[in-house]
Amino acid sequence: MSDLAAAPRPAAVADESVSARGVLIAVTAGFLGLFLLAPLLVVAVEASNKGWSGYVSALADPDARAAIALTLVVAAIVVPLNTAFGLCAAWAIAKFQFRGKNLLTTLIDLPFSVSPVVSGLVFVLLFGAQGLMGNWLAAHHVQIIFAVPGIVLATLFVTFPFVAREVTPLMQQQGTAEEEAALTLGASGLTLFRTVTLPNVKWALLTGVLLANARSMGEFGAVSVVSGHIRGLTNTIPLQVEILYNEYSIAAAFALASLLAALALVTLGLKTFLEYRGGVARHDR
């Protein structure tokens, strides 16, 4: 017993020296300042170079307004579709056992493994004029590539994992006990989903919707391939920023970029809030 009592206590991470903690904190703060705060500061400074009137004028430009409107339209289409898909996929994966379940889980993660440029190119090879379905689409006067439908498809592909990835782990953690209890009490499938399943995952669902919306508005690679960069028609905000920057309209480019920077900050704040509320809700349960 005396030998055990005399045995040295294993060192814990919290027992690191003050200097070691200081170095780790300094490195972390340095990376955040260099790669997060500094770019945001540059965007704010460059956007305000021509004053408030120049900033408003840049956003009021017809091409800029068209890019903003298209970005909002694409997000308004993509986010509800992603929400519906994410809920269905999460429910199927978490609540049921079926053949191909692992394959479905893998396919949901596919956009995280494929370059957005490659995914955009795939849609061009499928729906472009020289693509597999190009002749049929042309014969029926349907244009997907270099038009809004192509932008929607590309954005939908790169954003559809977000809701499913947020909701699925929480559904799996909660199990099926509450749903089974509701079924024994005579609840219908729709009532079960509306009163039991959805309230239990609402904070994770809102986080997934928030992330999908931010990605859909900020997507560049896949949209760039399928859009054709047609001014006033197929340019979203990121594409319009690139065009303005390449034309040396620096203040106008950063004025539009400031909208995306503001979206990123709002997304970060809301995500933090939703994760906090979700943690509180799980603790209360």
C-alpha cells in the first residue's frame, strides 16, 4: 500500500507549464488573426475605400443587383430541397435497418470528397451541348448548362450533405424509444414526426439549414463551371466578385465581397447560438 501511495501521479494535460500554455494560445491566436481576422479587415477596408456613396453605388449596379437576386433565388430553391432530403435521409439511416444503408451514408458524404470544379464538370458532361443528354435537351428546347437550372443543380450537389450530417448523429443517439411509445398510443406517422421526431432534432436541423444556406450563397467552383459567366443572368455574387476584381474594379469587388463576409460572420454567430441551445436542450432531457 505504501508503494502505491508513493507512486507518482501521471502528468495531465492541464498540468502543462504556464509557458507551454502561453505558446499554444499564442499560436492559435496568431493563426486566427492571420487567416480569419486579417482577411475580414482587408475586405472592410477595401470596400470602404470610396466611402459610403461608392459602396452603395457598387451594390446598386444592375449587374450586382442581378447577382444578388440570383444568389437569393438559388438559395431559396436549394435550401428547402436540402432540408427535405436531409430529414428523409437522416430518418431512414437512424430509425431503420435496410440493405444499402452504408452505401447511402457514403453517398451523402460524396460531395465532401469531390472537388466542386469536378462536380460542375460532371453536370456539363451530362447536360451540356456535347454531353450525354445534350441532343435530347436541345431537341426539347431545355437549357440547363449556362442557365439557372444548372446553377441550382451544381449548388444542390455541393450542399446536400449538411442537413443530413447534422441531424443523423442526433437521431441515432436518441434511438427509437419515444417514437415506439407514440405509436403504441395510436399516433399516426405524420403526427409522430411532427410532435416527437422534429422537436427532438430542431436545433441540429436549424444548424444544418444555416450551413447549407451559407454554402449555397458562397459556392464558387461548381457554379463557375456551369454558369457561363453571363453578366446579369448567370453570375452569382462570388462570380461577380471575380469579374469585378479581374477588371480592376477593386472597391466594387470588395463591396460585394463584404456581403459574403457579413454572411459568414452571421452564420458563425447563429451556429454558435444553435449549438448552445441544442446542448442545453439535450442536457434538460
